[in-house]
Amino acid sequence: MLDIVEEHFDELDFLWEHREANVFTPDWTLHNLAEHEERVEAHLDGLRLAELHAVDLALDRISGGKTSAAAASTFVLCDTGRADFLEVVLTQLRGEKVAIVDGVRSALRHSSIDSVRATLEQIANAGPIAPAAAAIDVLAFHHHQCPPLSRFHEDEAPWVRVLALGAGGRLRNLRDEDLASALEHPEPIVRRAALYAAARSGVPALARRCRIMATRGTDPDADALTFLGVLGDERDLSLLQDAVRRADLAEAAIAGVGAMGSLAGIPWLIELMADEALGVFATAAYRRITGAEHVEGARPFPPAPVGEGEDEQEALPPDPEKAAADWKKRSRTMTTDRAWQSGVPVDQTALSAEFDRLTLEARRDVFARLRNRNPATAPDVELEALAVRQQRA
């Protein structure tokens, strides 16, 4: 039934795209990610049963130009284990269309690469920059050594730089000059990738670097300000609160308070919820620290008019009184001697048994803080791996 085979493929395509977009979302936990990946696996099972009918579809779709379709096709073709189908995958990886290269890269991260490792190393060493960047990403994801990363850090394409930074972070192979260059890149996605790669590598004095970048007189870096909340301590709380006075830094500063998880910031967040412009961000930070639900007000009716070309506001309006009542109850059990995320106490020296209860965003940030503070002893968890491989006993 070819229509059913095509439906399995289209669902695999859609679900994988959704998975990749939400791997660090604040709205999911590891359990939610696992449930989503079970749906992915169910459709892949359907394609396995279809055998060559699914392969024919994958051969047709892999070169269509869509990233998620290239990923779905790669899963199907790699699952066969046949050398001729694996060569099709590698041919697409060597191609010029970055969207396809990216899809193949995404799937190869989660597939066995034993039979193609040598070819990936060849591409990484001598291939054009985009395929080579994809190859180093896959190799590093599987904890295999990569060729020198300097040529990738010299490239101005943000996608290439992000992959090089990720590989450097995983392999703890991040030169200071490459980090410094990435932190001044015009694209925020590159700067954020540099911060997380540096934290994972255990780059010393990274919090101090964030303070300098966030407080410089001209062009202060909002991403560095938020990341100071990830890495800093309560001495940085006042710095984050002061930064709210600047309109261009306010949202980032509030996010940093949420990432820090200090209960000393809770009264300030509740007070800030009354601010018409910043209340939504303060509520999100409060929820991130406490794990609270239903602390917002009701959606106004009739809804406020939406200007032409603007999206309707999705977040519910803040309710400081409801949040204050919620905090009054929680403050009896949440102690100030530690940081909190998602209502869970965060250990500053180890990944506790509660780590998997955190949201995916909070897990990433708690892990970054731990790796940066304890690079020699902190476990190196691959937070972009399939959930079943991340779950701790």
C-alpha cells in the first residue's frame, strides 16, 4: 500500500524536523522528548516493513532540497546497511546544497557510522567546506577525533562556524583565538554556540568574560548577559537586575535571572510582572525557577486588536498576585542554600538524580554550568542524543 508507505515517510520527515527544533525547548522534559522519538521510531518501523518500497521513496526524496526529507531518507537508507545505499547518502553529503547536507548530517549523528567512518574522515580532511563541516560534526558527535578545525573557524558562514564550535566543545579542542573570533561574530547563533562550546570545554574565567562582554560601554552583548546567569553566582544577580533598565538588554537580563535559579531574585521577578512590557518575561523566569504552572491571568476578552502583519500574542498576561500567592506556598519548602530549576534543587558539583526532571533548556544550562566549573570531573552528557541514550539510571 504505497499511500501508507508515503504517509509513514511524511510523518517521519515532519516529526524529525519538529524534534530537531525542540531539542532544547523550555516546554519539554526528557520524558516528552522520549515520547516524541517513540513516534519517530514507529514510523521508521513502518518504513522498515515496507522494505524496498520505502527505499525507492527515500532515493527519490533525499535530493529534493528539504533538510528534514534528507534526514528521513538517510535514516531509511542507513538502516538497510547496504553499501550501495550508503554511497547514495555519502554522495548527498558531498553535495553543494547545504539544506541536504544538513539533513544527512542530522541523521548520521544518530546512525551507526562504522562502515562510513573512513569516508567521513576523508571528507572532513579534504572536502569542500560545507560537507567537511558536516563530517566533523558527525565524527565529533560519535566521539571520534577530527582534523584541525582552524579552517572552519576562519569561514564566515554561520552554519559552518556553529558546527566547528560544537565539534570543538565535544572534543575539548577549542583554541582561544577561535573562541575570541566567534564571540565577536555578527550572528547571535554563532556567539551562543561559542559560549556553550566554551562551557563544555571548561574554558577558564568564562563567567568573567561574559561580564566584560555584557557590560562594555558600546554594543554590550545580550547573549553574554543571559549566559552570565547560566555560569555566574548570586554576586551577579544585581548586575542582571540593573541591566533591566536598558531596553536592549532587559529581556536577556530577565532570562539570565531565570537561568541562575537564585531564590533571592524571586521577589524582584514578581514585582516586575506588573510591568506592561516586561511582565511576560518575568513570569517565564519565575516559572523556570519554580516549575510553577497556572500563575498567569486569563486571556482578555475581547482580545486586543492585532496590527496588520503582526502575530497574536500567545503568552497569557502576567498575574503578580497569583504568582505571589504561589510563592508564599513554595517558599516553605524551597531553601535558599542552593539554585533551583523547574522546582528542582540543582547540585553545583554533580548531575543529581533529579537532572532528568528538568526542562530541556534547563538541563542544557545546568550541564553547561557544571562542565565549566568542574571540567575534570563532570560527566560529558550528549544532550542532543536520542532521549533513550540520555536517560540516567
